[in-house]
Amino acid sequence: MPDGPAIQTVQRAAAMLSAFSVERPRLSLAEITAELRMSKATAHRYARALRAANLLRYDPASGKYTLGPRILALEAAARAGLPIVTAAEPYLERLTRETDHTSVLSVWNGDAPSVVRCLDNTTGDVRLSVRTGSQLDLTRSAQGRVFCAFLPAVEAPAVARRIKASTDLRRIVDEVRRRGYAVNVPEDNGVRVIAAPVFERSQIVAALAVMGTAVSLSGDAEDEAATALTRTSTALSQNLG
């Protein structure tokens, strides 16, 4: 089959890139070799080709490889192509307009929530934003707590184990399910975030959030923003089916 070698080459290159993770962002050639169960010579040949394409980067001081700068451009293109981003755009605009706060859309990246769209509020004296591609804390961010509460255990077994092992996290998850939205830990950075789940049928596909200062999103303002947020996330979920 003439396409066999080409397909195998792509599969091996993809496997090498997939060996890197948030927990293991730096790998030596020996670690890559052990992970992929290929010879050192083969691993070195693929690593050299991926470096030439800026998909891998090598640090001679540490002898470690990391994902290269071109990955960031590919990641941005992948995020922009997500159907949920297009579907959510008018709802983000509505939410920002109704609350006078920045609205944020995040999706699950396999390990944690990742921001795919941020629509800044530009009418107030203080402008808050978050970089697209930012990975959010699983238990302290509002979006992370939403995914903890609504991700099926079969899709995120590590999250399910973490919830099972922590009484505090189980309490937070129960509260998120009861209220229908989550609030972050604003003491981290003085920013308050309220997030609600977005479903397609019965599956969570995103977290929609409102972001403001801890002062501007407190008391009655927090309650009003939470009401607008849950109303908007429900409307988006219904639109998705």
C-alpha cells in the first residue's frame, strides 16, 4: 500500500507531539523514546524534523524538548474553528451588554478549562480581559468548578477521583449543581468570575462566564449577573439542542 509509510510517519510525529502534556511539558529524548517505545535513532530523527518545522524546541542546557512556537499558531486556529465559538458569539455579546462586564467562553482541553473566546467590556473605567488559550485552575476557577460538577466521570476519570478524595471539593461540586453556576476564589487576583455550564443535549461542551472586579461583582450586582449568565447559558444550550 503506497500510502502506508506516509501514514506511519504522520502517526509517529503526532504521537511524539502528544507525549507532551501540562504535567510533563519538558521531555528528554530518553523519555520520549520510552514513552513511544521506539528506538533512540528513530526518535532523534523525528525530533529533528519536528524542530525544523518549529513544532518542537530543544534546550541544549537541560537536554529537554518542549513544544515549539508553531504549536501556538495551530492551537489558535483550532480554537477559532470550534463550532461552539461561532454559536456562542451572539450570546457573549448579549451577556457583555446586559451585565456591563467581560464575558468569557471556555472549553475542556482534556486536563482543565481552556479559554477560547473573551469579549471585553469597554464601557467601564476598568477593563478586564483574559488571554485566549489560557488554561484555568481546575478547582479555584469558576470555570474549573463548573466542569468538575458536570463532566461525566467516564470522560474525566482523574477529575472524578479528585472529587472523591476531597470533602471540600465534593461540597463545592454539590453547591454548583444546586445553584447552576459557580464562583471562583477572588482572593487569588482580586477578580470575581461567575460561570455556568453550556450543554449540547445532555453533555457539557463549554463554560460561559462573567468576569469583573471583586467589588463590581458583589452583593446585588453578583446576583443580577448570575441571573443574566444562567439565562444566557440556558438559551445557548437550547440553541445547541
